[in-house]
Amino acid sequence: MMPWERFAGNLRYLLIGAFPDGPLGGAALTLVLAVASAIASGLLGFAAGIALAMAGRAARVPLLVVIGFFRAIPVLMLIFWTYFLLPILFHVDVPGLAAVVCALSLIGGAYLAHSVHAGIVAVGDAQWQAGLSLGLTRWQTLREVVLPQAVRIMAPSFVNQWVSLVKDTSLAYIVGVNELSFVATQVNNRLMVYPIPVFLFVAFLYLVLCTALDRVAMSWFARRRKSVGEVVEVTAPAV
């Protein structure tokens, strides 16, 4: 087994990298990448999912093509394209962190778009008809009647996708981002003969991050449901 003194000497680096004397890294940077990507992918997913539900056939087809394109691309390849191809095409410098967040957000948003669309569709036409019969516009019906119910349906899909984002941040190594897996490899190379304890500890950190994200997200959705109250199904008045 690895002596505790040697492991403790690298523990800080695994958790926060070289911070505050250098850039943030390790588990802390993994958390930053995951949270930023989760927020961005959630916003993109909501926007694209609502667009799928509200758009006509002519607009829905190209939107489905774009969403399908990002769903079909491996995360590693999109990170590679964003980091290496965009500077060549547009002559702009793309930081590694930005490339990773952009790639994870686009792919995560593409998956969440279908979750949002499915949640809206699952509410049923009766709720749309009830809202419209009360004099609400289509967008008002979506906001006031449909979405509060759809959020409950789509919540598990959002949490699953966000937990996957935590694990996908490990692919940031391709552009040299010092996230948890990258610094773990550095520590393992430094210690040379103790790979099992190092990577068992890294696996434990990923478990903690994923579990914490799951708890926080589900707690937020639960508070969201309470804030809008128990949704009572609105039925159209009989004629």
C-alpha cells in the first residue's frame, strides 16, 4: 500500500490543482466544468425542446437535423473540432475550458431537447385545449399550464444527463485541461508504483460529485414543484 505521507502530499493537487498559486484544477475544476455545462445545456435544451413543440413542420425538420447532428457526434470529437478547427476557420483563440464547455453544452442540449419535447407532448392535448378555452394564447398556455406539469416529467432525464456531464468532463484531457482525471494521471506518473489507490480515490471523488449533483438537482426540482403548488388538471368546460 502507498504510504499515507506520499498520498497526502498530492491530495491538495487532486482536489484543487495548483490553486491559489496557479490555475484551478482537479476535482474543483471538474465541478466548475460540470456546473457550467449543465446550466448551458439546460438552457439550450429548453429552448430547442420548446421550439420542437411549438414550431410547424417546415421549421421542425431542419431543427431535428441540427439536433440529430449533435446527438450523433462523439463528445471527444466535438471538443477536438471546437479547440483545433475554430481557430483555423475564424482566426480566434479558443481556450481549452471554453471548448470543453461548448462541446458538452451542445451535445447535452441536443439530448435534453428531446426530453423537453417529450415532456411537453406527454402533458396531453386536453391541457392545451383547456388553456386556450380560458382565453390564453398558445404561449401563455405553454407557460402557465403545460410547462409546470412537463417539468415533473422531464426532471429525471435532466438529472441523468447532468450526471453524465460530470463523467464526460474527463475527456477534457485532449486539450490539456487540468480536470480530475488529468491531474490523477500526473500524480500517478509522479508516484509511479501506486496506481490503484490513486484511481480508487479518483473514482470516489467522481461518485461524490455525481451523487451531490443528483441530490441538488432533485432538491431544486422538488422545491420548484412546491413553489407552483400541486398542479390541478384543468379541463375544458362542457358546452
